[in-house]
Amino acid sequence: MDMNLNIGVIKGDGIGPEIVTEAMKVLDRTAEVYGHTCGYTQLLLGGASIDVHGVPLTDETIAEAKRCEAVLMGSIGGDAKTSPWYQLEPSKRPEAGLLAIRKALNLFANLRPAILYDELKGACPLKEEITEGGFDLMIMRELTGGLYFGERKTVEENGVLTAYDSLTYNEHEIRRIAKRAFDIAMKRGKKVTSVDKANVLDSSRLWRKVVEEVAKDYPEVTLEHMLVDNCAMQLVKNPKQFDVVLTENMFGDILSDEASMVTGSIGMLASASLNETKFGLYEPSGGSAPDIAGKGIANPIATILSAAMMLRYSFDLDKEADAIETAVARVLKEGYRTIDIMSEGKTQAGTAKMGDLIASYIA
Ligand code: IPM
Ligand code: MG
């Protein structure tokens, strides 16, 4: 069935515009091959929004995003040392816009798949005996609660500056992300590793209790609990043991960067942030990399793979998503590499060249 895909696009800051342009190229080509059309609405977020509106996110942008079926995003933020955006108070900086849009759209489930491509083994810092056979894990990060959204303040108490950040989770927030994790595990390796710090934190003890309740509805899925410090260690010691890693917001932020690095480059990692509906915000896991912005060397693959996730999760276009993933695997197999994943004997390609090649391989 031919579809018209109504997609919001946040190009954002730094390398964002370059990598999103390539993802749109691949989307347009995929739509052409499969008989769909893509309609794009450009949305401003982060520094790009500050430059125009003085704030990193406006109500109008939220309303426009809600009118789209899905949003594809590049990255937001700049160099904290040099960019004027960081002269603003914290709540007006680019990152605040990203957190606010996650909250406004209720995007509580953040999926960050980490896959080691056979062709990229050379870029993986782990020993070959550890990565033999590859690995494929999915970090499920809770995205709208915990430390990121708790009350915070900095006050002077008896002449001493004191800062507070609070970590709160209620059972409903834990239950809905846990259900998502188990649903996804059912379609994958049927194993959930729930990561917490239950030996110290009350929020983690509640997390564990609720996850165990949810697990009862999924008898086919094996549930394992792991403390976050141990998990950080296990990710480099034996990443193959993981299927779905379920964790709260802050732990997920940290562990997903670690997981990305063991795949070779953060430039390869896609992500999806979903709410209760089909709507999702899709973005590469990496940041805006202001140091290489505008140079045409950024790796667009994570954004292109995020576009594939968008087709799969928001539009149920599995064949089209497969076509993009196959095209990415082919470009790697043929030896093309952006600088971040470059190794001896391979052909270095810039951002646009990578996009062109992947688009041309869509079949
Ligand atoms: C991420 C990023 C963000 C986060 C930053 C930019 C606020 O690191 O998406 O992982 O911490 O969630
Ligand atoms: Mg992060």
C-alpha cells in the first residue's frame, strides 16, 4: 500500500544538518523504490531554536511535532566552552530543549540497539576472543523520569553552596517501560537484564520489585537483575551475554555510550524514543560533535539507521527498514568507511558520499 509519510525533521546543531540530509536522501530513495512519498516539516530545537526564538524549544514546535507521525532528529548542542548558548542559564540551553521535547511528547521508552557488524570488528576495542560471533543487544532506557526530571536546586546553606538533584520513580513509570522491554525481548532473544543499584537506592529497590511483577506475565522471558557497576564491567567483559538491557534514565545514558563504543563507533548507533502510541522521535545516539561540524566527515550511518527504525516502529514498514539496513551492511562490506571507523585497506568516504552510496543500494 502506498503511503504518504508525514515526518517532522529536526536538523539541530553541529553535525546534525549534515547527517540528517543524508538520512533524508536515503528515506526519499526508499520511498521512491517502494512507492511511498515523504512529506517533511522542519522543526527547530536546541541551539538552532535559540538563535531564532531565544529559547531551545517553543510551544509551536511541540504542537507541530504532535501533528507529525514521527520525528527524525540529528543532534543538538554546541561547544560548551565557546558557544554563546552556554552563557544562558541551564534551563535555556540546547540540552534543556531536548529534555523538554522528550517530556512533552511523553517519550518514555528509549531503544538503543548496539550491534557489532562483522565488517567493523577492526574498530572494536575489545579482544577478538570476546567479540567472536558478534553481539546484538538492545538498551531500553527509561527517558522521562529519574534524575533528569527530578527537582533540582543550588542553594547556599550556612555559607556553603549545596546542590540537590532528586531521583524519583513511581511504579507506573517503571511498569510501562518494563512491559515495553519484555515485549521487545519476546521478539528477540527472550532475555531481559534489568540494571539497577538496589544495594543502595530505594528507587532501584522499587524498580526491581515492579520488574519482577511484570516478568510474571512473560513466562518465556528469562529475567536477570544486575547492579549497574557490574553491568558496566560485563559490557566490556562479555557483551554477548546481553539481549535486552532494561534500565533507568541516568544509568541508561551512561551504559548506552559504553555499549556504543564496544561496537566500534558511536557514529553507528541508532535510537528510537517512543510513547504509548506509534509516534516516535528517532535520533542517532551520538552528540552534535561541534569539532567536526561542517567538514563533511561525520558518519551519517547512525542517523540513517534511525530512519530505518522510524519506518519499522512508527510506520510498520518492515521491508523498507530491512532495505535500509541491508544497504548499510553492503556499504560496509564494500569497504567504505567514514573517518571514525576507518581502518587500513578501506576506502575513506565523506558524509555525502556515504549517503549517496547507501541510497543507491536501496533495493
Ligand atoms: C543522550 C544525550 C542527552 C542525555 C544529553 C544531550 C542531554 O547524552 O541522548 O544520551 O543525557 O539524555
Ligand atoms: Mg548520552
